[in-house]
Amino acid sequence: MTSETPTEQGTAAAEALGYEQARDELVDVVRRLEAGGSSLEESLALWERGEELARVCRRWLDGARARLDAALAAEDAEEGEEEEGGAATAGDEE
């Protein structure tokens, strides 16, 4: 048996989800909350799960944004090197 609380276990399980899984479960949580009919205790548990899932989705999206930014920066750096190399060659020819 582990020393983790149920909340910590739920958070660890949420962290292991892929983006699409977390997003789909979050959509389900929202639907259940919007439908109503749950007890206060159930609604609070759903809300907390939704918050966890939203954090997981945000981390995935932030990671994807960082990767895109890095790829774009690398592409810009390559283009800049090509332009500098071309300018130096043109200057040498004069």
C-alpha cells in the first residue's frame, strides 16, 4: 500500500494521461456538471477532477507551444545564417 492520499493518486493518474485522453475526460466532466442532478459531494469531486484535467491539458499545450517556438527560432536562425553567408560571399566578390 502506498502513502499517497486519494487526491494525490488521482493527480498522478491524471499526469499520466495524454492530451486527447485528458481533453475527452474533461469534456465528459463538464457535460456531467452541466447536466446537474449530482449531489454536492459528487459535484465537488467532478469539479476537482476537471481542474486536474485542465492543468494536464494546459501543460501539454504549453509544451507543444514551446516546441513550436523552438522550431521556429531554429528555422529563423538557419535563415539568418544563410543570409549572412550570402551577404559575405557577395561582398567578397566585389
